Amino acid sequence: MVCKKCKKENDEQAKFCANCGSPLKENDKFNLLDYLKTMAESIIKPSKFFKDKTIDLKKSFIYALILSVIATIITIIEAMYDAVVVKSVSWFNEVKTEIHLNNLLDEKFIVLGIKAFVIFLGIILLLALIYYLASLVIKKEIPYPKMIAYATCSIAPIYLAILVLKPILGIISPILGTFIVIVALIYTVIILIENINVGLKEDKKIYFHLACLSIFTIIMYYGYFHILIDNLKF
């Protein structure tokens, strides 16, 4: 159990922090703001964050759920906007914008939300599973909950870039929107590699990540075209 005050790990059964003496009971209470703050810290300073072990690994799945829910909500909002704000081009190339609020009553939004949530959460769990199985192969087992924490921390920037930054910056320039996604993708890979490299032998790091990311990329490539596009259409 991690102390909220000094960020030091304690025994799961402990009632007070062995380092600062603060009560640990309140840490069991669910606080969304604390979870969001912790996720932000893990993205901004991932190496320091995991090195200091300020994350409760038993709550890794909750972090994955929170990120997936946020991504799902953004997806639904974007779909609602596209359904309500309908643009058409006249014979004189004039763009007309019409508002159709009745489209918000469409039940497809619920189906879209469920599919989006399963997909976003599935991507996180899949990446964690691939790395976990690979760690077993090289006999450097990294606990699956910890892998979920790494995967959630790593994938958050690319979700943010694709769902939020790209649509906004794309209004200014499509190239700018694409550029920010590429930067986020690179940052995602850097975070993932930097965190998982701890404990790996130097001569195995390159092949380990190359194998894991290749498998993930292949699955995502075929999954994107056969699952994501078909299921996230509205």
C-alpha cells in the first residue's frame, strides 16, 4: 500500500505509514481526482514515477478502466457532434450548417460507447499481455498488473493525440494534426521501453522490444481494418 503523504510503499496490512506515520486507511477510498493526478504524473515523468513506486500495482486495472472510459466519452461526444452538426454544400459551393438535435436520441450512441470501451481497454490489456508473456519467455517475469500500469501510462499520450489534439489541430492544418499523432506515438514507445528496460539485460533489450512491438503492430494492423473501423462507424 502506498502512503498518500510521502509516497512510500508499506505492507498491505499496515494501518500507518512506516516512514511518516500517516494513517493508510483513507488510501482505500476511491478518489477519481487522485487517480487522474497519478496518471498525469506517470505520463509526464514516467521513469521517476515508477522508480519511486508511487503506484499501487493492485489498482493498475482501475487506471486502465479510467483511461478507457475517458477515451470512450470523448469518442461518443465526437460522434454526437458529427450527428447533430450536419454540413452540406450547395450548387454554388456554399457550405450550409444545420443542427439536428433529434439525432441525439439515436440508440446507436449506446452501442458505439460499449464497442469503443471494449476496444480501448482491449488495446491496453493486449499490449500488457504481449509484454508479460515475452517476459516469461526470457525468464524475467514482470507481474501482469505492473505491465498493465506500464501499458496504461504509455498508451495515454496516443489516445490523447488521436482523440483530442488531432481533431483540434486538424482544423488549422491536417499535416499538423498528423504530426502531433506521430510525436505522441514516438513518446508512447519511449515511455514503454524506458519503463520495461529495468531489469533486462543490455543485449536482450533490442530484440525483446522489437519482438513485442512487432507482434502488437501486426495484431493492431489487422484489428484496425477488420474490427476498429467496422465497429466504430456511426
